[in-house]
Amino acid sequence: MRYTPLVVLPEDGELVADLRDAGVEVIVRRLAVLRRSMLSPTGVAGTVAAWAADAVALARLSRARGVALVHSNTSVTLGGAPAARLAGIPHVWHVREIYADFPHGFPALRRLLLTAQALPCVSEAVRAQFGASPRAMTLHDGVGSTAGRVDAAAARAELGLPSDAFVVAVLGRVAAWKGQDVLLRALAQLPEDAVALVAGAPWPGDEARLRELHELGAALGVGDRVRFAGLLADPRPAYAAADVVVVPSTLPDPFPNAALEAAAAGCCVVGADHGGIPEILRDGSTGVLVAPGDPQALAVALAALRDAPERRAALGGAARRDVATRLSTARMLSDVQALYDGLWADRSAPPAA
């Protein structure tokens, strides 16, 4: 069955423009956005009214437009579930978070998530939260481009990095659990030609985290060896400039784009050995895995790679080839299409005799 997408997003931005340029109809309306911070009694109470309003509005929209199926993301809204139920159509809830560190809020959220007809999860680490539930399945994200890296020398010049340095990059949201501090502590154990590139920005209101990283770099004596690049509209120069990309998340990362995109770009990637990262990197063949939250382990891995450019190239090349086949966008879209078709086949099947 062919589906015509109608996308509802909570705010305007680049994604809206990209979708509309691709011919996709987009409606922008305020939604009760699900964040980790709401998994508390106060957080839940503050979203109930908005959630109910979302459900009514989205159900009305679904009926008016003849919507066949609702596909929600856990990182966006809770309103899709009751909207689909009110409209009498299947609901797919794409799970993109690991909630193990929210023991008080997750049991209730888990029960709500299991009301969906299908729970595709971005990694096996995410799926494991739902035990043996037949509704939960692993559906890895795909990467859109495996075109390789741009010119390294030009990228380093653009980012203000020394041409002869050993550059270690970390990309992603600047947050306490993303492990930028682990990289800075590892950097202090490496020779002085090692430089860290920190690309990313904190959530609005969490700017103190960035100040803490600056202060940590100064306290460790590596402040002049850390380049804070901020949020990059195009991450390709960072991947090109890096000898190694690290993904040192201290909490289990569901399926980090930083690791997926860096592998697709042919980078040598070192990641924390938990969450969805081991499902992207195969230790010793397409990347290197280290103990989470351990600056010493990270420093040892980086020191070995610093002195082995051929190994870095081999790991990066193997990662790029692996991602291009195993984690392609075409594979992901095929899996999503099969999921939709299966739900509609079940819906239209005659009742058992």
C-alpha cells in the first residue's frame, strides 16, 4: 500500500522547510513535547492538560483528512496515542529513548507506550525495556549519506585547528551525560599534540554546562587544547578534521547519530560500550569500544590510535562499508513500509472462525 504523508510538528525550523521542499504537507502546531524531564510527578502533571488538547485536535484532524495510521516519536509528543484511539486507526510509537534512569516515571510511561499496535525501537538496547512484549521490535535508524569526508586540511583551517595535531572530536548536545567531560579528562593524559574539538550546544537554559566544561579544561591545564565549535549546521568539516571521533556517553545512548554519521563518513570512532553504540560499532573491526565514563580507558584507546594511522584508516573504511549496507536509509524505509503493511493486513483480515 502506498501512503501519503501528513506531518505534524511542534515548531517551525529546518525540518519543516526540508519536508515542504520534498513535497510533504506539514502542519505546525504546539504540542505537549515529551522530554526526559517530564518523567516525574510534577512533570507529568504539567503536561496532562496539553496532552488532552493534543489528542482531541489530532483525532479531529485524522478524521477530517482520512488518516490511515498515526506514527509518533517518543521524543515529540504523547498526543498521538489517544488521537489514534479516538479516530479508530492503528498507532505506531517509535521509541527513541532509554528510560532506565527514570525508575519512578517509566513504569507508567511503559504501560502507555504498550497501548500502541507497534513499538519499533531504534536499537535492541531500547527494545529491551519492553521485555518479551510482541509489540516491541528493533528497527535501527538508517544514515542518509555515506559520501565520505571533505578535504581534511580545509576543514581544519575552517575550524581553527592545527594542521599537524592529533584531533579528537566529540559531536552532539552538550549535556552532563554526553561525556564531553570524559574526553577532556582523557585529553589531559595524552601528549600535547592531542587537541579536542567539541561541537554542539546545550539546551536553552542549560548553558551552565558549557561554562563547566570551559572551567574543567582550564583546571586540567588543557584549556588551550580544546576548541569549542558550537552547534555546526554542517557536521562534515568536523568529521573531516578529526583523526578520531569519540562518543563517550556516560548513560546508555539509545542509537546516537554522532556515531552513525561518523562511521558513515569513514571516521575512526571510539564509543562507550553500552546502549545502542555497540549496535553501530563492532569492537576491533569497525570501531573501538571502551568502558563508559572511564577517562583512563578512553585515553589508552586514543593513545594507541594516535600512533597507528593505518589502523585508524582501516577501522574508518570498514565502518563506512558496514554502515552503507547494514544501516542504510533504504533498509530502514523498507522496514517501516513492511511494518505499516503488516498492520493494515491485520486490520483488514477477517475474524478467526
